[in-house]
Amino acid sequence: MLIFDLSQFFRHFEDVKNANMKGSLDGKTCVIQGLGNVGYHIAKFLSEEDGVKITAVIEYNGALINDEGN
């Protein structure tokens, strides 16, 4: 699953450095599309394990937005 690849990439600082990037996911923001089984777990892992701020959840019939995150 792509989200696990993303998380693992940013946990290996040498790989991040080799890609001419810096930093981590901690404090970054993202929007989750869909809050079914996959969307729920992506949001959970990103926010709890990587410190990502979820600023919006978009579903087929609407959206929840909180610029402050989580």
C-alpha cells in the first residue's frame, strides 16, 4: 500500500537525503479522500505514527475541513 511506502521512506533518513529531500512527515498536513476501511487506517497511521495533521476528509457526499488539523 502506498501509504506504508511513504511512511517507511520518511523513517529512513539516509533514503530521504539520497533523494535530495529533507525533513519528515511530522507536522505536515494532508487531506484524506474517503473514510472507508482504507481511508480510516491511512488517517490513523499518518496522524498517530507519523505526526501528520489531517486537515480534511472528503467523501462522495461532502467534506469535513479543519485547517487546524486532527
